[in-house]
Amino acid sequence: MKFVLATANPDKAAEIRAILAPSGHLELLARPQEVPEVEENGDSLLANARLKAKALMKSTGMPAIADDTGLEVEALGGAPGVRSSRFAGEVATYAENVAKLLAELDALPDRGGQRAARFVTAAVVAFPDGTERSAIGSVSGTIAFQARGEHGFGYDPVFVPDEAGGRTFAELPAEAKHAISHRGRAMRALARLVRPEAGADPSPGTTPDGSLDRDT
């Protein structure tokens, strides 16, 4: 089964390919360079993922896979959330987003007790016949006081998942990260939904039982 990846981020594209490679039934094609960026103006991660998947499906005529990921920090009221990639500005770098996050947390009165966070990924595949399938993956953890590790990208150097023994995502080998990460869980759930034997969804955006598939 051939799918086009909607993401224009090479780091994310490489990670999705690595996560989905073991599924064996998904052939992932690169986003065509001539397809313009999709404005991510949805009010939720799922809405943004759906926007991107539908846009690439319409542009290519092929089933398209997209995701949107947000870091939700409890002490910041769930921010940066849907603006995670643009937290420090519309064209912010990974380092700038991390620096802004740490600065805002360091400014809080209780520096040690307000760093609980959660990473969430919404993944969507849109088909040319108008149907789609969706999955959500999440992982809980805390925000470190400083960046640690050389792997990964984005907020990986400061996110410490509860299941990693105190290491940040950036301190984990790729396979170990994918096994517990929000994106790994969402993409594996999506892959299960698009197996040839899975059949068609009863309605766009749902799993056969009528709810978003969640892998947490």
C-alpha cells in the first residue's frame, strides 16, 4: 500500500519511516517538493493533522499520512500545545523553542514542582474516496532543567518520559525512543487501522468501533 507523507520536516519524515518500517505493508513516498506548505490553523492537533493529510491527498491523488504533535506543559496551561513548533515565533528553530520553554518554567515560583508535561501526536491518513482514519498517541513525563542528549529533535533534549529511567528522549537510542514515544504509539496504531484486512471505516475519522484509536 502506497502512501505519501504530508510532512515537509525531514526529521519528522525520517522518524515516521523508521517507526512504520516494521509494519511491512506501508510504502511511504516523499512529499512532492512542488506541493506548497499547508497552513496549520486548526484549533487542535487532530484538526491540523487532518488539514495536512487532506491537502496532500488532494494534491497528489494518493492516500496521505500526516501528523501533528504538541508538547503540553501542565504549569503553562497546556502550552505550547498546537503551537509547539512555533512557540518562539513562526520560523523558530528547535533551540529557540527549547530556550523559551525553559525560560518560562524557570520564571515560575516553584521551579522544581511544576514541570509535569505530556507529548501528544495526532495521526491521520486521508484516502481519495473521502474516508480517513485517525489515531492518537501520548506519553507523560517532565521537563528537564537543561537540555541533555544528542539524539532526536525538537523538544527531545528536555523531555524526560516517565518510562525512560530519568533519561531525556535525546539520550535514548532511536529504537528505544520509538517504542515509548507519542509519535511511535500514534503511527503504530494508524498502521494497524490501514492493514489490508482491517476493512473500511464506518465513517471518516473513526476506527471501526466509532472512536479515535488511542495508543498510550
